[in-house]
Amino acid sequence: MILKGRIFHFVDDGRKENPENSFEYFEMGGLVVCGEKIVDIGDFNKIIAKYSDHDVIDHKNNLIFPGFIDLHNHFPQVQVISSYGTQLLEWLNKYTFPEEAKFISEDYSKQQAKKFLELLITNGTTTSVSFCSVHKESVNALFQEASKKNMCMIAGKVMMDRNAPENLLDTPQSSYEDSQALISKWHKKNRNFYAITPRFAITSSPEQLKLAGELVENNPSCYIQTHLSENRDEIEYTLSLYPNYRHYLDIYLQNGIVNNRSLLGHSIHLSGDEISIFEQSQAVAVHCPTSNLFLGSGLFPLKELNNSNVRLGISTDVGGGTSYSMLNNLDAAYKIQQFRNFSLNPKFSFYWATLGNAKSLGLENQIGSFKIGTFADIVVLDSLSNMVSRIRMETCESLDEELFVLQTLGGVQSIKSVYIAGNSFFKASISLRVRLLTELFPIETPLLLEL
Ligand code: GUN
Ligand code: ZN
């Protein structure tokens, strides 16, 4: 098929001051999809002459853009999002751990996995890096559901053997064995990749972190995900549990879980030495903007990390984060940087949420752009999806301005269509969305407000 519309994607680093050579834009473009992959891209008239027997799907004035990549979120927190009144450590104990305990049930895990993926996809996210619960049932449910949709999923079971309720604890040995079994079952199967997932230093004993390092050594192609320096109280508690280390990152470094496949969520309150370790190891600092605002965690030092050539990621961190929409998270990232006297350029933002995150995963030959041979993971964006945007767009004169409107005034309602590996997944007709939402959430009418 050929998708017709305004096509836009990044071909190079969009983080430069003047990122004009970093993207391609076709005002009336044609994107050729064959099976799962992108096979050609160009001006529509040239494309249709070359592929005259192909079906054309006309997306009119909408922007055809690579699907968003969410580099850090928590699948067992679908019911935790929007929990009132606390900061990180209290929030975990009061809301998050009790909910995650429910994922011992295979049925509950399956139900929630279905909802979680629908929420990601209807928000235009086509690749997700997700924490599961401590239970292998939750990992199986998430990978199974992602496989059905042929979606790129990077996930793992949290390893946690202390400082949480008894019914959420594994042991160093069981966490090693369960993780290894899940790696054998899911890593590199379909579009799935396994992430070795010690939750954070507070909930892992030194024995468990050491075994996490052994898992990494024995499975070098797996990703690693954890949390780092999110909140001041968390850092203080962490260093009291690990008094013989130089700083928070040193704990992970000495235990062998910091390398160029490590995704370190939050990474807010960092020392100069920690920033140097990021540079040397090529680990990725993953920004979680709506979460950092919601939990009052702190202001991500974007300019400093970017200037130091630290690899960067951006994510929703649902349910600490308050929106599944990467557009809403880009908006929050912009506002956070306003407090730090750094005006985040919209090209930087849209690059970050697609090709930038793909590069941070080392998957830029599979996802994040419309490079020929990559998966046809696509989002179709409508910049006129609500009255405020519609009026503001009347005076927009450039693509930068339009992207900024999408990010500031858009959200779930901006997503008109999503394709995953070439399959049309979702078309935002009102009736279809009502049906989808009511089927998934049969009781609670307030969810329809999302429309
Ligand atoms: N640190 C350890 N676990 C979590 C979690 O679930 N969410 C956030 N935001 N931070 C964490
Ligand atoms: Zn998190």
C-alpha cells in the first residue's frame, strides 16, 4: 500500500541548534509499505508512477510520522496512574506495591496487558520499554499480547528482594533463575527483547545486584533497565544501604550493570563523576517528564547531559507519569527546561521521541524513521484535532510551529491512525473509539472523557 499525506521523519540527529539537514519532509508524499516494512518514500507523484498497482490510503493533510518510542514505563501501573498526594518512596509503598501484588494472577496480568497496550497504541506509541511486576506471569502476559500485535516490546521482570511487602519479594537465586528462563523464552522472539530489570538499589540486596550483573554477563544482548537518582530522599536512603560506594551510579557500575545497553530511568540529581561515567559507558539517561513533575522529583539536567554527549532517552514512566501520550510528555519536557533556562526546540523533541530513542536502543535500523527496510510503525497526526489548535494553526507558518502546537495543545486526540509493522491498528473515528473504550472498560463511563 501507499500512504499519502504530509510525510515527515528524521534521517539524522535532530538535536543540533539548526537541525535543517536532520529531517525529510514531503508536502504531498507517498510512503510505500510492503508487508511489515517500509520499501520506498518520496513525492507522491513519483511514487504513484512507480507503484501504480498499489492501493493508496489518503491521509490528506495529516502528518505521517514514525510511531513514538516510549523508553520507560510500568505495565503493572495502569491502575496506579493519578494517585494523590505523595512523593516517590511513599507513593511506592502506598499505591504501587499493593497494585503490583495483583499481578501474581495470570488472568489479571492478561487483562491489564491488553488495556496497557491499547492505551499505548491509541496514543501513537508503537515501541515500549516496560517494567513488569516481580511475577513471571506479568512478563508472559505482556510479551504474549505484544506478540499478537507484532509490536516491538522490550520488557523484564523486576528483581526485588527487600524493602517491599513480603508478597512482592523474590530471592537473589529465584530472581536469577526466573529472569534467565524468561530470557530463553522471549528474548529476540517475534519483535520482543528482554531487559534485565533490577528495580532499583533500594529493593535489591547486594547479593541480588551481583547476580543481576552475572545475568548481564551471561546474556550480553539483553537490555538492562533500572532507576537512578530520581528523588533526594531515595538517594540518601540508597547511599545508607550501600555506604561503601562513591555515589548512586557507582553501585550499579561496580555490580556490572552499566553498559551501552543500560537504560537508567530519571537520572536527575547527578554529580560530575556520574556524568563522566555515563559518557564513558554510553549508558542512556532516560527522562521521565510528567512523572518528575507529578512526584515532585526534580528538573532533568538536559542541557548539561546533552553537552556532555550523554546518550538520552525520553519516556512516559506511567504510572508515576500522568500521560501515555508522548506528545504530552514532550510538552512537560519543554516546560521543565523552561525552569532551567533552556528552550527545547520542537525538532529536538520529535527527534528524541522517535529516531533518538531508537538510537538509544541501538535499533535505528528497525524503528524510529522511514528508512527503507525498517518496520512500518507509523503514527498519523492531526494538528487540527481540537478547537484551540485549530485556531492557533491559522497563524502557523512553519513545520516547527506546527510541531510545537501538536506537542503543546495536542495529545491522544491528535492520533488519527496507527500502523504497527504495516497493520492498520487503529483509526480514530469517534464511534470506533467509543466502541474500543467501552469494550475494554465496560463499567466506567468517565473514561470516555479521553475522547
Ligand atoms: N523507583 C523504583 N520503582 C519505581 C517506580 O515504579 N516508579 C518510579 N517513578 N520510580 C521508581
Ligand atoms: Zn519508572
